[in-house]
Amino acid sequence: MELVSESLDRPAALASVGGDKAFLAELAGIMGAACPTLLESTRASLAAGNLAAAARTAHLLRVAAENVAARGVASAALALETIAQQRRREAVEAAYSALRQEVEWLTPVLADMEGEAACAD
């Protein structure tokens, strides 16, 4: 596997699971399933003005992204988490938009990663 973009480092993802492609595929599937729910929870928290809840869901997205070396999502989630913790309401929308864009890009990549292991079996 090679580096697909600066946002997802497939070699690092594979190395983080000791080269176990099946386990990486499982993690990709879990992440792919969790992303829409976590992103929607973050959006709803922001819409309700609940920055603490938004920071928590952004944190969960960041940790999940780090597990599959999805650096773009991890970076965007960290930015939103930090902004929400600092209660910088003026910057929240832009940070959420950046996170949403990263998740939208990542979702089909995760599906491909999940499918690659199925084809290798």
C-alpha cells in the first residue's frame, strides 16, 4: 500500500496494526460507520450551542481517525475540539466545515480499505 494523500497514510495505518490487513479493514469499517454519526452529533451540538458536547464528539472523531492514520480528519477534529474547548464561537463554523470536508473525502477511502481486505481473502 502506498501513500494516497497527505490526509491518509496507508503505510502508517498498516504499521499501526502490525501489518494485519484484516484488522485494518475492520478498523476502517468501524471508522466509516462511526463518522457520519459522530459528525451529525457534532453538528447538532454546535447548532444547540453546546460547545462542550461538540468538543467531546470532535475528540472521539480525532482518536478514531488517528487509529487509521487519517491525518486530515484527525487534524481538523483537533482544531474543532480546541476551538470548542476555548469557547471561540466565532471560529466554530469554519472548523466544523473543514472537518465535514475531510470526513466526506475520507468516507470512500475507508470503504476501499475495507474492501481491499475482503478481496485479499
